[in-house]
Amino acid sequence: IFSHWREKWRRKWGLSSLSDIFSKSNRKWKKIDRLLEEPYPASWKLAVLQGEGIVEETLKQIGLPGDDFSQQLQELQKQGYRHLDILSELHQRREKILKDKNFSLSLDQAKEAVAIYKTFWKEIIDSLG
């Protein structure tokens, strides 16, 4: 009875269940993996942007305050998360991608960034389960 009631309130308030978050995000990660297989630097940049987007969206869905990824990182730091400096550096790289159309990003750099975002996302999901 409780699980039925909980799901009813989740739907009413637009909250996603952990399995919904995981399932939707997994599909998005697969699309990102395909972008990294393409021979185009623009696809690699898009993969990095989307990787951060998945993490940011997940943090919002679990109720972490903050209007953007930078604020969410600050909130995570307040909550005791450590080693967020690398995510902060990646966020700065993301901002450069958005602001500078000539920003150069190698495939290796893109793969590394996506791997870090994905690892952090998995840690978030695992901490909730």
C-alpha cells in the first residue's frame, strides 16, 4: 500500500523514481557513446555537453538545490562531497566549448571528460540505491 501511495505522490509532484532516472539516463549515455565514435570534433564537444547535462539533470531530479551545475557543485561541497575540483574544471571546459566556437577538443579529452561525468553519475545513483 505504501509503495502505491508513494508512486502516486511522485507522479503528482513530478518526481522521478530512481529506476526511471537510471533508465532514461542510460539511454542518454548510449547516445553519448555513439557521438564519441563519430569522426567529428563537433560530435565530441556535444558528447561532453550532454554528459554534464545528464549529471546536472540527475542532481535536480534527486532534489539537490542549485540553478545550474556550478551551484550544484557548491551544494555538494557543503554536504561533504570531496574531489569536486575535477568536475569544476570540466564545467569550465564546457563553458569554453559553449562560448568559443574555435575551442579545440581532442577525442581523448572528450572521452576522458565523459568518463569522469559517467563515473560521478554512477556514484550518485549508487549512493541513492
